[in-house]
Amino acid sequence: MAKSRIKWRIAGFRELRLDPAVIADLGERAERIADAAGDGYEASTFEGKNRGRASVITADYDAIRDNAKNQTLLRNLDRGR
């Protein structure tokens, strides 16, 4: 049997990770997590050097305390699927 070779096009992976549709999907997922977590949680997206990124943060003191006590962000992580 002949051996197959795959030549990966690394630039294509980078293009895919920076695609606006992928970044929009990340943003939607982060928004769902923030909405499930409740008041005081905010979602944001940005384009890094090699990929799009999304984050959910605590925006006020009450959310910080809530997350520290109840692990709210961790418990709502499944909402981003």
C-alpha cells in the first residue's frame, strides 16, 4: 500500500481562525454565557494576532462576589456550546 502524505497549509488555518463568521460565532457563544450568568457579566470579542477571541468578565463588585462564591461563570460554561 502506498503511503499518503498530507501537506498542511498553515496560512489557511490562520485565515479560518480570523474569519469574521468564526469571530461572530465566538461572540454569540460568549453572549449566551453572559446572559445565563445574569446581571453584572459582560461578553466581548476581539481579534488577536493569530485568532479571534471571546471572553466573559465580571463587570461589577456584586458579580465578582457572586462568581467567587458560586463559580457562576464555570457553571454556565456549557451554555456556550
